Amino acid sequence: MSMDAVFKALADPSRRELLDRLHARNGQTLGELCEGLGMTRQAVTKHLAILEQANLVATLRRGREKLHHLNPIPIHEIAVRWIGKYEPAHLRALSDLKTSLEEPNHEP
Amino acid sequence: MSHDRFVYVTFIRTTPEKLWEALTTPEFQRQYWFGMHVDSDFKPGSPWRLLFEDGSAADAGEVLEADPPRRLAISWRHEWKPELAAEGLARASFDIEPGDGTVKLTVTHEIDRTGSKLIEAVSGGWPRILSSLKSLLETGQSLTRDQTVTRAA
């Protein structure tokens, strides 16, 4: 599994949007993923194939349905490779701080 | 029926036999599973228990399918946090497929309900366990060797 494939797959905003949608709701069919997206079914199919090749999406067959799941393992491996040696709790605290400061309703 | 399900796929440079051994042997498990290990003979119908270092159980269940070195399926019942235990039985499966120099491991964890706190809880643990397992099999060193969890944690 090449890390190049992971970064290449993540470089496209449409593919990141598909991952966001799976993060919000895991195990969707192609039809469900296409709903409300400004992309053709063919484009979504193509993007999903690239995500699956990069191992960022894992599919399961359940009866006649093919369900798409976000596979967090490659992103976790990126984290382990470059940030794993730092104290995870500190990084999480910084990340939480950023999230809370950037919230739209945050009052300074 | 509605499910909550996570699917994790990792590719490991090893053999299906070694991966099966790593999944089912306490000496291996302790090295990548935060110091925990599984007590079971991994035969269909047998019980299994995931044990903390102090011997108390975190999770338990029954072996549903065991087809070494290809597939292991187990029922999964949480044992110590009441709100998670109340969700009842989940299922986990481990599918091992040999490929070109690597072995594909697919871990599926699912429960017949939505909004499951159990599935949410395990979703954070599996990526760390699987990355550590991969590291152990490929380099001889796990990533969680110095990290253990205890019941109090």
C-alpha cells in the first residue's frame, strides 16, 4: 500500500468531501453518496475507486448492496509516522483549542 | 435492520499463518493490544475474554467461526462500563487474504442498532491496535509496547 496513493487521493477536494460524508455516516451505498452532491454518478464512482485503491475506503457486500466505509488506518499510519512520537495529549489539547477558538459562535 | 459498523483494512508484510498466530496468541497480543490479552482456545462455540493485566475482563463473547488462517468471527459483549454493556451483543470478524507479498486483514465490528456507544468506543482503539500489530509483524517491534491500559484508566 503506497503512501503516494494516499496523499494523491487526499489531494482532491471532491474525494475529501466523500470521506467527510462517510465520516458523518459510515456504510453508504453509491446511490446514497451521490445524493445532494454536485457530481455525476460516474464521477463519484471514479473518485470512490481511487479512494478504495488508496485503502481509504473499504467496501463490503451485504446482499445486493455494496456499502462504502471510511477506513482510517492509512491516515492513522501517517499520524504515527510523523507525529506519533510527540505527546498525543498535548496535540489534542492544541487541536481542541483551535476548534473552540474557530467556532462561529465563539465570543472573544 | 440498521447497523452501526466500522470496517478497517490493513495490509501487512507477513504470512496468513503468522497473522493468525498474532491474533490468537496471548504472548503476541500483549505486545500490540495495550498489554491486554485474549483468553480463548479459538474453537467455534468456545468462550473468549479480553483481559486487563490485572485479570479482569474488558470484553467477552463466543467464537462464532474459526477457519485458520482465513477467518475468525466472534460475538462481542462489553463487560465493565454499564452503558456499553447494556447495548448487548456486537460482532467482530477478522478476514485474512493473502496477496502479492502482503496479507490483507479486514476487521469488521458491528452491532444491530444505530447510535451505538460501544462501536464508537472501539472505533478509536482499533486503528492503534492494528498499526501496532502491523509494526510488530513487519519490524518485530510494536508501537504500544510501553502503553498499557488498566481498568481504572
